[in-house]
Amino acid sequence: MRRLLQRRENQLAAIIILVVGLITLRAPVFLSMGSIDTIMTDGAILTMMALVQMLAILTRGIDLSVSANMALTGMVVALLSKDHPEMAVTATIVLALGLGLLLGAINGVMIAYVGIPPIVVTLGTMSIYRGLVFQVSGGAWVNAQQMGSAFIAFPTTRLLGLTAIVWIAAVMVAAIYLFLNHVRKGRELYALGGNPTAARYVGINNTHNQMLVYSLIGLVSGLCGYLWVARYAVAYTEIALGFELQTVAACVIGGVSMAGGRGTVLGCVLGSVFLVIIFNALPIINVSPFWQLAISGAVILAAVVLNSRSERSKGKLILKSAQLAAVRGTA
Amino acid sequence: MSSLPRLFPASDATKGTEKMRIMAVFKRWEFILVLILAAICVFNSFASPYFLDLHNLFDSTQSFSEKAILVLSMALIIIIGDIDLSVASIIALCGTAVGWLATQGMTTPQLVVASVIVGTLAGMVNGGIIVRFQVPAIVVTIGTMSLFRGISYIILGDQAFSSFPDDFSDLGQGYLGGMIPYEFIVYLVLAVVFAVFLHRTTYGRSIFAMGNNPQAAMYSGIKVDTIRFWLFTVNGMMAGLAAVLFTSRIGATRPNMALGWELEVVATVVLGGVAITGGSGTMPGVILSVFVFGMLTFGLGLVNVPGIIMTIITGCMLIGAIATPIIVRKLSRP
Amino acid sequence: MIMNTADQDKNPVLALQGIKKHFGGVKALDGVTLNLYAGQVVALVGENGAGKSTAVKIMTGIFRPDAGTILINGEAVSLHSTQDAWKNGVTAVHQETVMFDDLSVAENIFMGHLENRRGGLLDWAGMNRRAAQILLELESDIRADMLLNNLSVAQKHMVEIARALSHDSKVVIMDEPTAALSQQEIQELYKIIRRLQAAGKAILYISHKFDEIFAIADRYTVFRDGCFVGEGRIADVNEDELVRLMVGRSVRQLFPKPTVTIGGPVLEVQGLGNDREFEDISFTLHKGEVLGFYGLVGAGRTELMEALFGLKPVTHGAILRNGTPMAHGSPRAVIDQGIVYVPEDRQHSGVILPMSIRNNLTLPSIRALATGIFLNNAKEKALSQQFRERLSIKCANLDQKVSDLSGGNQQKVVIGKWLATRPDIIVLDEPTKGIDVGSKSAVHAFIGDLVKQGLSVIMVSSELPEVMGMADRIIVMHQGRIARSFDRATFSAEAIVAAATGLFARSSQEGAHAQTSSAA
């Protein structure tokens, strides 16, 4: 039992079950099908974005431009839908993926090829992309009546009872899990983040991997930009403002190390689920939504403090007795 | 790297002649900033006849004085290789405190002290967590960024505090001699203090040492954690000061006040020549950078460019400022 | 240096010809030659800084040479990456352990050439199986699925050897593979090398230890200061000749240890331990004494010194300074007691490379030099100038960055910055590691000067001649404990090495094991 609880993912899962239990005691409606459906649909975008954010953090980077990318891509496809309401959803998705990829690749080039620290590049492109949303829209809103009906309907189309957005997220979780655990490039990201010097010694190319990571983040941000705009049926300049910090928060809560090289898909998904549950539970248990921000801040801090315990380097094991104890502990 | 190659005895690259020393001045980042600033001023005076009016110029400083104060202490934090993303949220927290305390009947001087105290405490929370748990500043301040502004939302919701003592507005709206805004004077005084602190004291030396190599700094007996703690505390204190000035200037407190300032402040520091990875930077550089941003915003305002376009320009300048030297170096190398 | 005719008939599997490499203005390799033959072990010898590791990095594609050719089976190749080197059958065990602590043993072995199943997904089962097989061949008890984090230094090194063997290679380079190994483990390594040799692989063996070179190598190649000095068959040389080639002069004059009257105790350490890295450490340092600490890499010497200097917590034991318990909570507190520590890792812990020589020299004493909190430029200049002269630091001016200096001069800056605090006790951790011969003897002469002036010196060193030459007493550590201590009169190379590799301590160690396992 104690061994089981030592794994961070298990701890987090236990906490989630506990929180859900407490909320349900207070408001049984929380565990209704409708409520669960909303949580899953709301959580899908955060989960996807947290997963790609994790790719950046694993390689000792960060991408602060994700929400601006989402807003810009979302606004562009919304404007297109406004002018061409009959546009096919597949075309919209391809466009969103393409534009997102382009924006991500710009980050990638600056980080991988020019060699500017990720935080600086994405801080800059965050401002630029957000400003461009205003430029393309002229500061105006695109509302539900102006968008095509298929455009809006797609994310919440149901297949086998679940919304399309949930299916997309599920596929993405599976894909990123496979990528990080069973694909060479994925493992190389862990190696790069864990020890860049050693990675160089075994010939892992940092440039290509960074380019790949930031392009992938862009690709997924583009898709999520469309899904966000369509799900909430509105596009405006401030859309998803500050969302980049939620993605980082989900990673931190899920045990992804900001120092790089450490983090799992399961942890990251649980981190996202935890945040979404908290946010969705507040109105149900009659807490003002104005508490949302402070709670997420407190949760991040708690996670940071808890992580620090497991990450503290304990020094080498030199004494034979200490080595034996360690081997017994892990066996 | 145990096999350190020996120095070539004849090649002493740093043995500079007088001419090279003069060249070095032109290569300095501060010199480039002066050129950029001059170009902006020339552009502005062509764009609008109102630019070269002393009253207008001094007036324009008000729009950036609060951010400029934050830039000073943020520069120190970035030089030690950390970052504080929570400054804007500390402003919201302090602003809310000031707004609430004003409704409780506090006088203007009391409000100033209260704001600075709240800011200092918030900075201590940041520094305390970072040092006690040895966790990266960026994660901690992402957390407190939500927490501090979140508290402000809990207190205010969608409301605002807007009743203050009568003389409160003088702080942010008053002028010395009818011309120079008090805020600008506060900034100038602090700029001198910070410049002396960084470049002329033992603490400044320790800060550079820490930023370049925290381990070697620690081995040299520098109390690395103590300095980190106090720098975050000072940053909070500056945010408290900026908050009371800002509240006074706009005459109201809302939970979304100063939203996004942290990134503008970081961008200004980086454009001022402070390496985001720590270890180098100068106060004159970041002070010039403040004026570059300030005059640019002012100029764009004169020609009626919307404020959001400024964010695009900020972003481009940030990336351009860092990318240009790197690209030039890469191209000049065969 | 007479080429054996049999060797001349054979073509080298790998040959370096006229390889040059410089870093900035610093020349690391100046036209070196190196030949490796199938089924033979070539020992590459040379002082630290002779360019051996740079040559290794060029052969493994990590660095690209500025000039010269790399021939593999007689054909010129250019190696742009480690993968290129692997494709050409060249693998290496590097000097520093370069591994991934958060990944499994199998993954560490295969990282960079992870194997796929059909369908493009990784073949974990296969890799675990192959890793286990390689480890079995190495007669190691490390499991393939263990996290690297949980291994000891020696075990990590074994994983690194396994990594080199995971390739189907023609050339295996071993850069100081025995530094962290015990005598028994070294014997195992010999067996592995002989097996590789029998399988027709060419082996480059880099080591400072002559007994190893003469035990395992067939041929030798000598580098000095980035230049090729000579090569030949091991059977044709003796130790003295090899040393002369390496150093270019006799080594006897290297240790100018003056005789100093040793005073009373200045530092007493009693039963110090921290549960993980060292325990039961007791010793006394006297005024004017040079106390040597010898042991294998990873024996806990550096960790002990760091604890002494307030950088690591101590769980039990006491430290007495001049007979009274001493505060050792932080480096500042320890420095204030007149004790300074010159760390082994110069670049990470010793100097601040991007800062000027002056600022580095005055860093620990900056508070004493200041007027209040304000810097005093005049005092700073005077102090730094004084130590520049005293240590004869070779530089254009004191505003030069320390990164522009050679290794030896950097080391002088580190020592200088500590002497500037006017300490009574100076702890030197591997003071001559990676510096050239000239600077080395300057450092030794300087240690002599220090004790003449009444300072006490603790010298941690892994170079036996150095400790034996300089120390008044030698304490030998093994696996975190003091194995044995020797007075100058009883110094014996054999006995010291035996103690360091655990030969003398074995019986008591095994007793300790039995106790802990029965207790658990």
C-alpha cells in the first residue's frame, strides 16, 4: 500500500477521488451523467494543451505562446466561417492545423536554429500573435450567428455517447503516450531534458528535437483554437487569455519536473482532470467562480512544494549500507 | 572537461589598443539603445508637432513610470537567473488592499505604507517558497501569480473600489512645479539607488557572481539563498509602491488591474541587455530600455495607433533585440 | 619507437593523421597521429591536458577536427556525429560518466540507437533482453530495468561499458575506465578487454596507471601538450622511458616538500557521518601539516570535504577548531573560522568564468575590502595585484575574463582567491587535476610555501605520486570510511593502493554487511 502511494500518479488519483467524493457529498448532482459529460468536454482542450506543453517542459523549455496561437488560429477560422458558412469541417480543421503548425514552427526556428531561450521567444510571439488577433478581426467579435452551423456543431457532435472533442482528446492522449514511451524520438526528449551533455555524447540532435516539439505544440494549439472557438461559439481578441499558465499548472500538478526530463502522460492527464474538476465543482457547491483563480494558484503552489520533496537530490550513495538499503527499497 | 588546453602564449585577444577600446563603446548594447531611442524621438517629432513639447514629454512618463519601477527590481532578479511572473498580480493584490483600506478611512500616507507592506509580504511569500523548497522561481511565481490576483477577485469580484481620500490622487496625478510628475521623480530616485546598489556595492557583485555561477558563488561564501529571498522581497516591495501610484493615477481598483504587465516588464529588462539566463546586464541599459518603450508607446499614441498594436511591436522588439546579435555573430563566422 | 615489422604489414583499423583542433585561441591538438590495430590494445598515455580526451571526442564524432584525416580501414571518413562513429564501428566509454539518471539501465545502454520492432515502435522486450545479456557477459548483477539513479558510481560505470559493448563495433575506446573501480572490478574489466581482443576488436585504453598499462596493453602512443610524441610496443619500453616521453623530463623534481616542524592540532574531526556518503570519520590536522586524502574516485573524499566546509549536512559527529566545537552550517561560517576549500571542479565551483580575474580573486574577501557595503576599487586593485604577482598568474591584465586563461592559471586564480582571505587551513581537492606539468610543480611548490608560513593543508588527491610526495600523513578512504592511515615513514605505494581498493578493509566491511542485512 505504501509503495503504491509512493508513485505520484497514484497519490494524485487518490486525491482526485477524495475531492470528487467530498464534492458529491455536498452536491450529489456532481456525479450525474450530464455533469461528467460537461467535465470531460471542458477538460478535453486543457488535457491536450497540457500534454503538448509537457513536451516543451520535458526538454527544459516552455511555450507561453500556446494560448495566443489558439486565439489567432481560432479567430482566423471563425472569420473564414463567417465569410464562407458552407465551408467543410475537414477543411476548417486542416486550415487550423496548418496555421497552428506555422505559428509553432516560427517559435521552433527561433529556439532551435537561432538559439534564443524558449521563454523569451514564446514571450515575444505571445504578444505578437495576440496582437495579430486584433489586427485580423479589427477588434470585433465573431458570434454564433455569424459562424457556419457545421462549424459550431462539430466539437459537440456525439459518437457512442461522447462528444467529438472528447474523442479527439482521447486519441491524442493515446498518440502522445505511444510517442513518449514507444517511439525513439519520444524517448530522446527525456534524454535531452534529463542530461543534455550526455544526449550530445550519444548523438541526439537537440536542434531537430526542439523544432519538432515546438511545431507539434503549434499543430495541437491550432486544432484546439478551432475547437475552443466552436465549442464556446464565440471568437474575440482575449480568447483563452492566460490559458498558457493553466497548461503549465496542469503539468506541475501532474508531477512534470520544470527542470526537464521527468514527467508522464498519466500524470499530466490527471493534473488537467484535477484542475477541471475543481473549476467545475465551484458553481455546483455554491462557491463564486471568482475563487477559481486563487484556488488554482494555491493548488499549483501545493504541487510545487510536494514535487520538491521527491526531486531533492539526495547525494550519491557511497556507503555500502546505504546502497543496500536503496536496493531493498526499490526491489 | 578535465583536459583543458593551454593558452596560446602569443594570442592575447583582450590586449586592447586605444582604438579598440573606442570600438568597444560602439559595440555596447547601451549605445545601440541610445541610437534606437534617438531614432524614435526623431520619428515622433516628425509624426506629430506635439511631441517636442516639454509638458507633453513629462506627461508621457506617467504612463510608464509604474512599470519602470518594477523593471528596476526585476532586472536584479533576472540577473541572478530567476524570474518573477507575479509582479502584476501583486499590484492587483496591493491595489485591492489600498482600495479596501481607503473605505475603512485610512489616510493617504497610511495607504502608501500599507500598500508597500502588502507588496513586501507577497514578495516574501515568493522568496520564502523558492528558497525553502529550492524550486524554480518560474513555477512558484506562476502559482502566486494566480493566487495573488485570485485573492483580489475573491474580494472584489466584478466590483471596484473607487472612493479614496481627497489628497490621494496627488500621488499619481500631481506635478512638481506644475511640470514634472511625482511618479517620475520617484522613479528617477529609485533608478539611481538601484544603479548604485548593483554596480557599486558588494551585494551587486554577489548578484553578478550568483547569476554567472550560483555554485561557485556559494562556494565563495556568498549567502545565495539569503540574497535570493531578499531580491524577491524587494521586488514585491516595488510592486507595492507601483500599485499605490497606479491606483492613485487611475482612481480605482479592479482585480484585473495591471494585467499582463509582468511580461512587458520582463521584455523591457531583456531589451535593456540583461541576459535572460542571468549573469550580465546593466542598470543604464534597462533604464534606457524603459525610455525606448515609453517613447515608442507615446509616439504611436500621437499617430493614433491602437494600444494592442504596441504588443506586436513589443514582441518583435524583444525577439529582434536578442536574435540580431546572435544572427550577426553566426553570419560573420565563416 | 622502432616500428615492428609485423605491425607495419597490418593496416590499422583506425588511424588519425595530422589531426589539429583548437578552441578559440587555445590549441588542444597539434597534428597528432594515432594507429589502432585489430585484436590489439593500444594504451594512450600523456599528462592531463595532453589532448587525449579531445582525441577521443574527435574519434567519436563529438568534435570535428580543424585539419587532418581520420582513416577507417584505410579510407578517409568524416565523423559528424556519434551516430557516424557508430556506423563506422567506433564506440567509447567516456571519462566523465555521461548518463541519464531518470532512465532505466537498458535505456541508458541503448539511448541514441534505440531499437524498433516492425511497425516503428520501440522493442522494449528485446532491448531489455539484450541489455541483460550484455550485463551478464560483464558478470554484473545490475538488472536492466533498474533506474540509473539507484546505482553506485562503479555500477554506473559498468553500465557505460555495457553501452559501448551494445554496438557491433570494431574499435572500443576506454577513457580512464578504472578510475572508479575496485581491484576486483578491474580484474573483471581485464577479462572483458581480453575477450574483446580475442574477438578481433581494436581497443584504445587510456589510463594514468602504469601497472594497468603494462598489464593489458600491447602497444602505446604518447601525447604531450597536444602533440604526438611517440609510439611503439609495450614490450620494448619500461616505466621510466614512458614517463620521460610523457613529461619530457624527469619527474623526480616535482615534489619540493620542505621539512616543517609540525605544531599542535588546529582541526579535529570526531566520528563525522551523514548516513549516505561517509561515516565514522575521525582525524586530526596539525599546524604546518600536509594531510593527504587518497582513495578511488567516488570513495567519499569530496563529499567529506564539502560537509566540512558547510555545503552538506552532517548527521553525527563533531568538528573542533583549536579545541572548541566549530559552527559549520554554511561556507560563510567556515570561511570566517579561517578554513577555505578549493574544490575539485574548477569550472563549476571554483571560478566564475565570465567574470574578470580581479573580481574572481576578491570575491570571498569582498566584504573585508568594502567600505560599508560600497566597493572599494583601490583596495580591490591592490589585493588582486598582490596575488597576481604572488602566484605569477599569466595574464594581459586583471580585467581579462578567467575563461581566457589556461587551466593552470585558472587554478592559480582559485587558490589565490582563497589565500586572499588569509586562512589558517586550506583544503585542496585534486589541486593539480587537468593542469599542465609546469603549473603542477608551481602548485606543489606553493603548497610547500604555505606550510612553511604555518598554514595547514588538507590535500585530496587521486594521484599517488603526488600524495606520497607532498603529504606528511595519508588517510586512505574506501566506500565512505577511513580504511587506513599512514605516516610518512610508513608510506608504501602497494599498501596505500591496497587500502584504497578495499583489500585491507574487506574483512571488517563484510562484517558490517552481515550486521546490516541481519538487522533488516
